[in-house]
Amino acid sequence: MSKVLEAKKSVVTEISEKMKSAATVVVVDYRGLNVSQVTELRKNLREQGVDFKVYKNTMSRRAAEEAGFEGLNEYLVGPNAIAFSEEDVIAPAKIIHEFAQGIEALEIKAGVIEGEVATAEEMKALATLPSRDGLLSMLLSVLQAPVRNLALATKAVAEKKEEEQGA
């Protein structure tokens, strides 16, 4: 086997492993972005632990098939970059969606959300969800509300009894 073929197989395996282990994969059409914009996007993604790379479509398609995401292949045409996030499901879609607000050239094409191929619309819906920390704070406030109400009611009863005893 030639060294070139071995190198290509290792790249396909690398992409496939990233796809399998990622919580979210986002396929993006980056056509029209200049170097400074791509650099800024990569920096924003890297800060959130998201890997963002450009691969050849033929290798990406083979990797998608190997990972069991054949549905991605129809989107792997033209200039693409792929964002992989192993931990945060929302981060890559959110960062790319927000970055794309000011730049029409950047377009989310499709993705994979926890093992399921997702359309561009589903990826954009994911991008509009609150962050993990935001969701956790919402959950915490919902869980705290009954305890807070009980504490207020107990305090009110105690104050009323003090008033009755004082009068």
C-alpha cells in the first residue's frame, strides 16, 4: 500500500473517530470568509473546546459512512468546514450561528446531534437554545422556587405568631 493511500486512510479514520465521539458535529459552508474572519471563528470555537477543520469532501464522505452518518453525504459538497464538540452539544452551533449573523457568507449546512443527522433548520434551532449554564440556572431557579415559597410562608407564620404574642 502506498504512503499516500495510508495517509488518506488515517485521515478518514481520524474524521470518523471524531464524528463518533462528538456530541455535536456541524458542517459549515465557509465560502466567502476572509482569513481574518476564519481565524476569529476558529478562536471563538477553540475557546469553547470545539475543533474546527477543513477536510476534503471525499474523505469526509467516507468517514461519515464509516461512522454511520451516511445522511451527511448529501451536504458534503462544495467548500466545507466541520466543527466537532465532544462535550457541549449547543456550543458549536450557537457560536457559528451567532458569528454568521454579521456575515452572510457563513452558512450552517447540516450536522449530527448526539448520533442523529440533523438538517440546517434543526442545527439553527439548537443554536437558539440557551447555553448549558443557562439551562442549568433555569433548572436551579425552578427547583428553588418551592423551597423559597415554603421559607417565606414559614417566616410569615412566625411573624404573625410574634405579633399575636406581643399584642
